[in-house]
Amino acid sequence: MVTPLRGRDELDIAGLERLIEHILDGGVSGLFILGTTGEGPSLSYSLRRQLIERTCRQVRNRVPVLVGITDTIFVESVNLARQAATAGADALVLAPPYYFPEGQPELQEYLGHLVAELPLPLFLYNAPMHTKVQYELGVLRRAMDMPQVIGLKDSSRNLGYFKQVVGILSNRPDWSLLIGPEELLSDAVLAGGHGGVPGGANLFPKLYVELCKAARAGDVARSRLLQGQVMNISNSLYQVGRHSSAVIKGIKCALGCLGICDDFMAEPFHRFRAEECARVEHYLPELRAGVEKVISNHQPAEGSLRRISTLDNSPSRN
């Protein structure tokens, strides 16, 4: 989920409420806040706490809420985890600490130390583009020995790596394996993954829910059709800007155009200028029509995206 902002350190409260309801109305199985699309590392600790509290309060256990606790500071990750548990979140999400690249033995030891301090189940978040460090298979195998670690979100954009992780899931059949990049969503689920955490679901949640259902049900033709519409979004909306921030800017700008929330960006980024916003507005009607058509042209596949059953036993849900 994006983080709706009205200023450098101010949440767009009304926008946040509309966004949460918009996403939940699309049938998603959970919300992940304070991730990459949520600009988590760029937000103050006080704003992160406010976002966690307001999100959990509004969701009211309708779906699991997963909270990103990635930080360069060990104790701040622990502090945020405790605040998430107090607010009623269901699980935590952790990428390797960034800035100082750690070796795999150091990462493994770090995980052991951190998990011992955490009050909630933990998803690992593989995002080497941002952290410079990957969760290699040896570390994942050791993490599978920790009951509190319950899954992985992979944003490496490496489908070969993803399939390797699928190959070791027999060590922990209860694990959830989720893909980050929506361009690989159909392939990842058909390869044995359980779902995805797509940024585009801020805009068109039902599209991604139906795609995952089709792929989980083995309906290759249906999943490919839906994936084609995802690629239309990626090849238009996400290409408006010139830099790597273009994806988040495109999503936030489109949400602003739809009247859901403000498109303010956390520093060092800025919202799209007028010319770029005009391009987003140009794309939106066709994209919306395409999404509605591809969803309505077929009976939804049977199946369920929900896999994170371990969350239902977390302390905050008892």
C-alpha cells in the first residue's frame, strides 16, 4: 500500500481511509504497509507509528495487516515491531539492513538476534536492488528452522531464484511465498508461489486478486489474459517518469486523479509535474476500461489467494 501524504511529515488521513476501503473492496487477502511502494524508509518514526495505528484501527481484522520494519538500526526495527503488535498488526516484514552490506553469515546471525526480540510472525523481504544484499538459499534454509519466520516476499526480479525457493518449500509447507514485481505475478504463481504484493493493486485490486486466483487454479489461459492487462498498466502508467521512482509516482498520481488520496511524495522525491500528470490522466480511462473488460469477460476462477494461515494464530488475533 502507498502511504498517502499531505506534506513532508503529515498523513493524508481522509485519503488513507478511502484508500484502505478501496483496496479491501477489491477482495485482497491482506495489506502490507511501510514497504517500498509505501516509501517506508523515507518516513519519520512518528509518522510510521501513526500509519500503523490508523491502518490497524480501520482494517479491524478484516484482513491481516503486515508492517515493514526494515531499518539500519536494530533497536528501531524492534521498537516498530512492538508498536505494530500493540496496534493490532498481524505480522512483520523485514528486508536486510541497507547502507552497510552484510555478508550472509552476518545476515543469518542478525536474523537470529532479531527474531528473538519480535512479538509477531515475520516475513522476509528479498529486495537486493534496494539493500545490495540478497537472502541466499542457505540463509533461507536456516530461517525455515525458526517457527516465527513464516514466509518470503521476493522482489529480486529473478524468476530463477524464485523457483529455487519454491524448491525448498517442502522444508516448511506452511510458508507463504509471494512475488513483488507484478510483471512476474502470473509466472510466479504458476511456478508454485502463493500470491503477490503488487503495487498496482492500490489502483485495481480486483485485477490482481483474479489473476492470482486463476493462476492458483491452474487456469493458464485466464491468468495470461489478466497478466496482459497488468502489463498494459506497467508499460504505460509506470513509464511516465524517467527515474526509478516513476512507478510509485505513477501509482500515487493515478490515485490522486481518481480522487482517492493525495499524490504527495516523501523526500527526496516529488510528485509528477503537470505534463506528467496529464499523461497519467490520458492513460487512466483506457486502463480502467481494459481492467473491467478482462475481469467481466470470464467467470472468476475458483481458489483463494490467502495462504498466510499462520497469521491467524498470531497474538494480536487471539
